[in-house]
Amino acid sequence: MRKESVIISPNKLTFNLMLHFSYNAFCLGALIFLSISFSNIIYVWLCRMWKVKIIEFSIFLNPFFSLLKKEINGSTYQLGWLPTGAYIKPLGMLKEDLGSIAREELPFSFFNKSRTKQMLFRLIPSLVWLFVLLLSLCTLKGPGNILQSTAEMLYYILVAIKTMFGLSAANELVMRTNNMLIDKNIISFALILLISIFLVLTSLSKIMSIYSRNGKNINWLIKLPGVIITIFGVYLTFWKIPTFVFSFFSFHQNVSYILSFTLGLYLIGSLVFILAMILVKLTTSNLRI
């Protein structure tokens, strides 16, 4: 029996790949990580300006292992594998680290700076997300309609929350979504929704952190709201919001959006890491710590 070979043309392969690619989801992922990277750039700039030593710089999170890790002038630069964030760790960021810091390095520690500088440093991510949110509202219908865009998005989010908890029909949300996108930038629209969700979940995490401090010394009646908020935050993050969003799309669409969004995250994150390494090598001679 003659065995027939199957030949896949490059054009057909490209077409099949494009079926699983969403340009809007890719751009959304790229913009999200650009915003995260912008926070890191401001962090590095503040550390240089305030003469705070950076001991760890990471693009992507790195539970268990890193894809790439390099130490330059006492600072560790690493490329993680989980594209859900990026961070830098200044010297003395945590009070527990103070005991392990050499005396000659104390002037370059984060904890040695004023409380105003420490507070500003910690607020950088929220300030950046608020800036990106404002920028997205400006591009939604144009800078001249920012107040109208804000009012429309707030009402839309209210309807979405009601729909998510079964207080409004899903058809109404679908119809309102289609009407919202008639004269608006779809990427800006999705970015506003993502940032709004992020800010809400960040606020919940801040509340949770307040209750987690000195937990042994807090009365259980005071601690109970923190436990409830923690459970509710985990429920929203890992179940309610994802299942609600995915329910409006087919399985193929969800896979396409997730893969394209993740590709945008990885591409921008990798480019930022390469750029950071080039800049570090070019300026390493100017670092005197």
C-alpha cells in the first residue's frame, strides 16, 4: 500500500495560526505590560535619584525558577516565566532585612529615607494605573469627551456587576456592550475594564494586609471582616470574574484571546528586559555604591 505524504503549505499554516490570533487581545496584553514596566522605570529612576541600592530587578514573576538570572554590581537581574507582573526590590525594603544590612550600606537603604519618600514609592503602581486609566478614557471617544466617557463607563461597570451577580439580564449587558463600542476604541474600552478590576482587587488586598498585620494581637471580632474580605477577594479573582467574562465567548474565542493576550505580555516583557540589560551594562561604570 502506497503511503501518501501530507504537505502543509506555509500559506495554510499562517492562515491556521491567524485563526488563533486576536490583534486586539495582543495589543491589550502589550499595553498592560508596558504600564507595569513604566512603574518599574519610575522605581529605578527614584532609586537612582534618592541613592537607594537595588538588590533585585525582575521582569515576570519567578516562582521556583527563573529563565535568566544575572548579577551585576551586587544587583540581581532576572527574567521570570510567569507574566503576571514585574518588580524591583530596594535594599532595606522590609524591616526584617535591616539586621542583615552592612553598616556602610545603611545610607543606601530604602528604610533610611523619609516616610514621605517611602509612601510615594509604594504609591507608584496605583498612580501609574490611574494615569493609564485617564489616558484610556481620553482615547475612548477623544479628549473632549472624557467626562461623558467616564460617566458611560461607570454606568456600564455598574450594569456588569449587577449582571455578574444575577441582578440583571445578560442580554441587556450584551446589547449595552454593542452600543458602547459603536463609536469607541475597543482596546481602550477593554483596558479601562481591566484597570478598574485591578484597582478594585488591589484595594481589597490593601484591606486584607491591614488585618494580617500583628494578627495574633487582634481580637477575633475585629479580624473577622478581614477574613470575609479575603475569601471574597479570592472568590472574585479566581472564579466569579473569570467565569463571568468567559461565559460571553466560545471556547475557541477564549483560547484565542488568552493566547494572544499572553503573547503580548511576553513580547513586551522580554523586550523591556533586553533593554534594561543593555542600559545596565552601558551605565554600570556610573554606579558607585
